[in-house]
Amino acid sequence: MIYLFAQFTADDVAREVARLQRNYEFLSYGLTAAWMILVVYVLLMLARQRKLKREIASLRAMLEEKKQSTI
């Protein structure tokens, strides 16, 4: 087992560390993008919910007006 470690040079280790750092950098970019997409989606759903609530209130008011005019 020790023999395997002796085969690696300092340059090999430095290249591997640099590769891993790049991978973590891409991972952090991916996670940031995923969170941003999620936040935008939630905000869009909230806006849609508010719009639907306004439409429902408008329809209820129209229904009440119609009931009042028929009575």
C-alpha cells in the first residue's frame, strides 16, 4: 500500500488538487443555479396564486351582483 503512494509526485498531487477545486467550483455554480431557478419558480407560483385569488374575488362579486339584480 505504501508503494502506491510513493509513485505519485508532488506535481501529480497538485494537479489532482486543482482538478478537485475546479469540480467543487462547478458544483457550487450548479447549486447556485438550482437555488435561483427554485426561487424564481416559487415567486412565479406566488404571483399566479395572487392573480387567481383576485379573479375568484371578482367572480364572487359578479355572482353577488347577479343575485341582487334577480331578487
